[in-house]
Amino acid sequence: MMRAEPWQSAEVCGPTKAQGIKKTAVVGALIKKAKYPLLVVGAQALTEKTRKKSMIDYFIEFSTTHNIPIVATANTIKAFKEKGFDNAYSYGAMEITGRLQDHEWKVAPKKGPHDLVMTFGFPYYMEWLMLSALINFSPHIKTVTLGRYYQPHATWSFPNLKKQNWNDALKEILTPVGGAK
Amino acid sequence: MKVEFALTEQKRARLKADKLDTGFGSFRNVEVTIGKVVDDDWDEPMGPTPMPDVTMLRSWDHKLLTRYRPAYMPACQLCCLCTFGKCDLTSGKRGACGLDIEGQSARIVLAAANIGCAAHLAHSRHMVDHMIHEFGPRFELTQGDGVEIEAPVTRLVTGIRPRTLEEASAVLDYCETQLTHTLSAVHTGQEGSWIDFESKAFHVGMVDQVGMEIADLAQISTLGFPQSDPEAPLVEAGISSMDPKKAMILAIGHNVVPATYIMDYASETGVADKIDIGGICCTAWDIARYDAKAKIVGPISWQLRFVRSGFADVVVVDEQCIRTDIVEHAKKVHSPVIATCDKSAMGLPDRTDDDVDDIVQDLVSGKIAGVYLRDHAKIGEVVVKTAIKMHPKRKKKGSLPSKAKIKELAQACRQCSECIRACPNNQPVMDAVLAAQEGNLGPLADVYDECIGCARCESACPNDYELHSWMVKAAEGRWKQESFMVRSGRGAIKDTEIRTVGQPIVFGEIPGVIAHVGCANYPDGGRAIHDHAEEFAKRRFIVVFSGCAAMTVGTIKDDEGKSIYERRPGTFDAGSVLNVGSCVANSHIAGAAIKIASIFAKRNLRGNYEEIADYIHNRVGAVGISWGAMSQKAASIAAGFWRLGVPVIVGPHGTKYRRMLLGRADKAEDWMVWDARTGDRVQVAAGPEHLFYAVENFEEMMVMTAKLAIRPNDTAKGRSIKLSHYIDLHETYMGYFPEDIHTYIRRETDIPITLKAKIHAQMKENKWKEKPIPDPTLVRRLVYGGKGGGE
């Protein structure tokens, strides 16, 4: 496991900094505690894999297991639709970043306002800024990044992980804490 | 003797006399102006806001900023701009001056726009002052045949119709005053509200468009550039367009004046056939506009690769977007650097007052790495003489490492990943180095293809590998073949062209005008720009280019080896792809939108900003795109479009401008307009939905472009055409029929005929009701027949 420091060296942030996820049970506990979690998946999920599984398949399983709706940005929505997954909603990355600053906003009736947002699949610098918006203007939301690289503007983030460790972590967080919701 | 004395509308005095006897002698046709000349034989009535001050258009800005609320993404949660700080602005805390994170974020937006505007404005001032010195203050300005509404941006903003260099200078006086005010607002303890910081950013963006217009007008008029020419010549571009048998001069930057002296000196002394001059960035466009034989090496991101290739016998830098460590890089390949601009003297000795032959001797011998010269004539002579003398000497010097040397050096790679972590695009540089250990340079060549030329990988490498040179060497076979044709910058759009397309644009039958502008900070190479332009041109949009984007689009060739400029006409018409020119020519794109309001809709331009911006925002389906936006200039250019109500899309790196302007399609109350015919408040669909938006990738750019071209005023036919494109692109890239089409249907006639069944089903599901098609305006006073009133 590498250190909890920004992957792109110059992307240092301010006084607050994400807590590094040392045990994956933290993610499970955050999901369990959250009333209306949301998963935001960017287009890098279309090309990234965990072990031999596409990240789209992984997130369908993740969403189904934890009963969490997905916002799929850009053309990521196409992959979810093609697999017949119907708990994904289409917003641009900037649109969802803006909407989540509205403390009343929800992705669908009875599914919000959101108190936990998990993110994956964006260019590092872009996710860094999206999370900056949320940490500064959406204090009601906790954020968790599920990518390999440390994102200091999240509430919780994996430290920079080797691929194998990251694969293991993703597998572990598929299992709900205390059973499915 | 006939004497006229007039007080102009600006209350400045002018005295004209056909003969005047004074103690100094007798003069004929004397004209004395105290203050600046104002056009008093122009019969267009003056609008309500000539030369608006910083807050005169504030209410217009607030209308836009209420609908398109800023969404900030701070790069830093601290403020360190004064000695009170650093101040922690997290969790609602305020700094010692009282500013919170929202205000501070808006302040940074304004700071960027100020910097960008200052760069263009200083360029413009230099250009105008220099041309006054060369040609005299009464030299007449022109944009060519077929253009009666010259300088539409300037007319709109200032109420002045600049006909001479002297009048252009007066316009710049106004711009400089405004910039001073908006810059001062960034000081500690001045502006305190995000919305007013934003309004000032809009203001300085508007001023920037005026400054750019004046700069291009001055150079077009004086330097023989193409004047509103749809058939501006095709010119050769790419690294291999340069002739290695000749002494090569590389000009980098944005201000063409020094390069014109180089070309003139070479011609006048009969050595033009011994040198080859090529440009990087906007100077490239303008040297090619000056002389079609000059070469366009490439966009800004190519400067380091070309310098590292070692071809340039002399590197000449003027201003803006130059690598600030250019002297160090050029020194490694023994290329002397001539700095020509006071904004970028690069630490070089000022040898302006020295003998030319002494300067040349010191440069050629390598005694000095470069010089700063303030005298343009001397620049021409020094550069040409140095290049010719350097050429045979430098031919013997190697510049790039051999493949064997790269393999040898790569063995010591520490595998620390610092090169990847430093790369803005997270490119697999380290993996490429590890492949080079085995003698495989293919991955390094692949990195080159998407490299933006920042060389941060080199700075980060603990082994001090010259990684960019390695990439250039690895890709040698590619760039040595790099040659393509681009169309020289045409300048403004003709009034006659606007007459042809004004109505179909406003009615929506030409579905939009796409303006690709700006820099080369691409997320994954520049192909996206070409593919986007080609697709939208096929769909009968008008596609306009400027700046580095205009070069990049030419790099992609079809099966017959033709670039998009060779395949498509350069007229301002449906399906065309045209290049207006360098960065300052961006003003012609705004000018075209403004002229639509004037020529097609017969609206007065003069000092009438709010009405025209309102017209453009509601009627002209223009969308600005800067896929590789990098600079503060790009920020101020965008700000100028925002104030005109024109949406701007940037690529993913554009998120680093740290603020979007986002509409909320789900909030009906945000989309209310006045119907100018009835005075009623009417809800319209969310069009354009956003005013500033960073897309995540090419696919999102395709869909967002079509969507942002929708305007409230579209006719039924126009709306139907625009929706067809939006639906088709959405289905292609997002994989399903968009769910918001019913919101854009006002009447049955808006429905694209082939999609009726699907749309009817969606309308039924959403309990659609017919809506009026208003004559839309955001400005209540523009309601006809006195039904309007105050805001």
C-alpha cells in the first residue's frame, strides 16, 4: 500500500484532507449508515477492469447488492443501458456536481437528498475538482472515492494502491456489512 | 476662412479650419482635436450604454448569473494574496478581509479574465501604437470589400466606429481604463460578492473582445492580410513543411510585428530563398497571413518538440504562451534566442544599442545564448544574418539522443512513477521507459502522439532524463512525415455572407454556429476536434476555427490525403469550415453574431449592448468550444461570449477554470422570459441549458453541442431540425432516446416528422401541453408598445 498523498503530485489541497481507507469495512459501514447513498460513475469505467470483470459489471453488482442508484456520466450510461440495468441515471459530470450542491436535490423521488456519494472513473484532476466542490459547498454529503488513487478532497479515499490491493479492496466492499439493505 | 468648432457627444473639443494664420506660420486644412475624435457623421442613433463603465451592464449580467448560477470547484481552500493570510476558507470560514470561499472563487475567475484581457489588450496597444508610428494616425482601417459594418464589437460596446488608427487608439484608451477598474476590484477589501466579481469578469471579457477586434483590424488593414476572404490561401503546415536545406527561423508567440521585419529584411536583401520561416501558435497564423509562403509549424504544444528536434537555427519569441524556459531548451540544441517583446525579455541582455554585426558574432559563436532587442528593424537584420551563419554550423551538431543511447540510459530507471504522476494526462511514461530498456521505443512514440509538450515528466524525473527528447526521437519517423494543408486566416465575416445566413440561423434552419477556439491542452490528442467539426459540418452547422485549434483540425487527413480545409469551403455558410485567424481574430466570431442582429434583424448596434446580447442569447444558436483551453486568455475570451449569452464548452482540463455556469432544466422558474409582443411572462425550454460547461470526453461534447444550440426563438422548422440532431447524437453516444424531448416541444409542428411516434409517447407520459412560442427577451424594457417597464 502506498502513502495517502495526491497521485498527481501538485494537486495538494487545503487544511482538510481525506482520511485514507485502511480497512474496507469503513466503506461498508458508511453505506450502512447512509440514508440515501449515490454512486457516480465516469467514463473511465468503460475501459477499466477489476480482475477480469469490467467495471460496469462490477458496479451493477455493487449497486444491486447495496441498493444504491447510479449516476452514469457522459457515455457511461450507454454501457449500463446496454446491459439492461435500470437503476442508472444520466447526468454530465459537471451537472451532477452542480446538482449535489442543492441540499434538496435527489436523483429520483424517495431516493434523496443524498448524504453519501461514491465516485469512480474520472480523470484524476477532474474528480479532484468535483470533490472540491462537494467538500466546500455540500457539507451535508460525505464522499468516498473508489479509484486506485488518493483523492484528498474526498471524506474517505483509498490511498494510492497497487492494482492487486485495489482489486482485493473492491471485492471486499461488495459484501454488505450486516447483510443487504 | 471657414472655421468649425464642435463639442462632441463626449464633450471633447474639435477645431477644423481650411486656413489658419498663426504666429508660427500659415496652415491649410488644419484639424485640431482636444481629447479624442468621436464620429459625428454616423447617423445611427446612439444606444443607451456607449462605453459602459464597470457596473452599467450589471443588471444584464445578474439576469444571466441568476439563470446560470456559478458552480465553484476551488483548486485551493486558502487565500494567500495578502499578509493577513494565509486564510483558511473551509467549512464556511471567512478570511481576515471578510471574503468566503464563494467570493474568493469568483475573485479567481475575475483575476484570470483580467490577466487574459491584459495580454490581448497590451498586444493590441503595441500593434496600434506601432502602426501609428509606421503609417500615421490617419491611416484608414478596413476589413475589405463586402464589409460595411466594420468592427461590430467596438461599435456595439463603445458607440465608436473606428475608421483610423487614431480612433482605434481612442477605443483602446477606453478598454485600458476598464481593465484598470476590474483589476483593482481583485485587490483586498474591494469587491465582496461573488455575483459582482462574476459581473466584472463578464465586463472585462467584453472589453477583451473589443481589444482583440482592434488588434486584428489594425494588422489586417496595415499588413496586407486576407480581408474577409472566404478563399484565403491554403498554406503548408507541419514540421516537415520546413525545408532543412534552408536556414530555419522559428517564430513563437502571438505578435506578428517582429516577424514581418524579418521577412521584409530577407526580401529586401535578396536572401529570402536562403531562409525558411515557420511559426508556432498564433504568430504562425499571422506570418502566413502576411506571406503565404511562411510555414505553420503547429500549435503551442509543439514548440518544445520542434526546438528539441534541433531544426531551428534561430528561435524568435514575441509574446504570450511562450515556454518561459525556452532559452534553456534552445541552448541545448545551440539555437540562439531573440526576444522581441517587452513582456517577455527572458532574462536576455538588451543589445538594442549595439552594432548588428557584433550581436550576430556573439550569437553565432555561442558567447551568448540570446539577446533582447527593442528595435524591430534591428531584429530583422540580426535574425536573418544569424540564421544564415548558424545554419552550416548547426548542421553538424546532433540534437536528439540516439536510440542506443536512450536504451542505455533507460536501464537506470528507478520505477518511481514520478513521470506519470507529473503528467497532466497520466500518460504511461514510465512503462514506455521500461519498454525502451528492451530497445522498444514504440510506447515512447505512442506517448508522443498524445503529449501536450509540457515536459513536466522531465522536471519530475530524479534521473534527469530528457524524456520529451526521447519521445521526439522515438516518433522521429512520424513527425518527419508531418505535413498538412490549412487555410490561412480569412479575417471577418462579410456582411453579404450574413445576409445569406442570418435568417436561417435565427429561425434555426441552419442549426447552429460552432466556434472552435483556443489552445492545445488536449486530454488525448487533437483528433476529437477534427471529428467533431466534420460531424457538425455534415449536419449543416457552420464551423468556425481560430488559434491553435485551427491548426490541429488540419492535421487529420482523409483517405485522399486531404485536410478538412481542402474538403470544405471557407465561406460562412452551412457545412463550411472556416478559419478566421489568430487568437485576436476570435472577435470576428462574436462580430458575426452581432452582425446577424444588425443586418437580419435591423437592430441598432451603436452603444446598445444589452439589447443585442439579449437578441443573440435568445436567437442565435452559437456555441463556443475550446477542447484544449489552457490560458487565461481563453478564460477572458469565454467571458466575452458569456456576456453575449453564448454558451461555451471546454474539454476536461477546462474544469481547472474552477467554475461552471450551470442552468437547472428542472427549475421552471429559471426559464421565464418576457414575450416582447404581448408583455406576458412565458416559460420556455432550457435553451441554452448551460453557459459554461466542461465535458468529460468527446462523446459528451458531441451531444452537449447539439443541445446547447437550441434557442427559445427557434421556428417550428428550426426546432424540429435541432431536435433531430440532438436526438440522433444522443442515441448514438448515450445509447437511448433522450428523456427531455417533450420539454422542447411547444407545438405539434416542432416534432421531427420521422420521430413522431416516440415523441408522442413521451409527451403523453409527461402530460404535455401546448406552449406559446414567444418573441423572447430577458429585458422587460424591450417589450413592444410600451408594455414593458423597469426591471
